[in-house]
Amino acid sequence: MSLPSHPLPQAETKQESTYAGEAPSGLPQSRLLASADPGPLPAPVPLVPAARARVFTLALQAGGAFLAVFFALLLGGWSGLPLLMAPFGASCVLAFALPDSPLAQPRSIIGGHALSTAIGLLLLHTAGFHPWSAALGVALAIFLMGVTRTLHPPAGADPLLVLLGGASWSFLWAPAVLGALWITAAAWAFHRASGRHYPQRWW
């Protein structure tokens, strides 16, 4: 006696059609892959005008600082008078990038460096270099710059520079005072050429 044949279940039929290259929904696999294609990547967003102007301003300020340091070295080599010391790099940041800051005005740049260097020289040639004299030099520089309204953060390093280097009294004139005068003059010329008002006040 022969057994009756039964049709395959519907689920198995769908599984077979899937293996045959057709999706469960009835769509070919190639069409499904095409619909999942994200397409070409979006083009990079260009800099907006405000960002471009900001980059241009920063480049201009950096160029001004470059010229100030470059010509200070040239003039120093030609005249035999040093016009640069390490804290002047930080002074250039204020004078060229933050010209409206009270810390970047000529009174602060010139007065701060002159006063702080004098403090360092006085301690060096009276007490000598000691941990307490180095610490006292920085503390006195902060205090007296605040009292005289010549606060200039880069000048806080001047007493350490003097004490660690064993500088002579001539260090007060060159590079401290002459270099500070040069940075102020270079910043004035740069901002005048770029159409910006500097300084906000001379003294």
C-alpha cells in the first residue's frame, strides 16, 4: 500500500526560494543591496567666512611676532647689544595676539620687565643665589608690579633668569629695557600697519 504524498510546508518553500537568490520579501538580493548603498560621501564642508577670517588674523599676528624677534636678533648682532631674552617670547604673545589687554600695554611691558629685572639684580648682587632669594625675587616682582600698575606676567620670570644666569648690572639696560622698548615699538608699527589701534594707552 503506497503512502500519500504531501506538499512541503510553506516555510520550507520560502527557505528554498531564499537559497535560490530571492529575499524573503520576494525581492531579488541585488535590489536589496542596491537600496542599502549609501551613495557617494558628502563633500567636506568649507570653512565659513568667520573661521577663515580668524585663521587669517592669527597668521598675521604670528607673522608680526616673527618679524619682531627676527629683526631684534639682526639689530642685536649689528649693534652688539642683546635685545632678546626668553621672557620676551611670552611678551610677544600679549603684544601681538592680545593687544587690547591691560597686560600688553607699554607701561606693563617696559615697566614690568625693568622692575622685575632690577629686583633680580639687586638680590643677586646683595644676597647671591639661594632658593629663598629666587623665590623672593618672583614674589617681590608680582607684588611691586601690582603696586606700580605694571603687571606683566612674562616679567615674572626675569628674577629667575637673572639669578640663575648670574647676570651683571648691564643686563638691566640690555636686553631688559632696550628689548622691551623694541617689542613695544614693533607692536605699535605692526598694529598701525594692520589698521588696529595700539596701544590703548601709552602709560
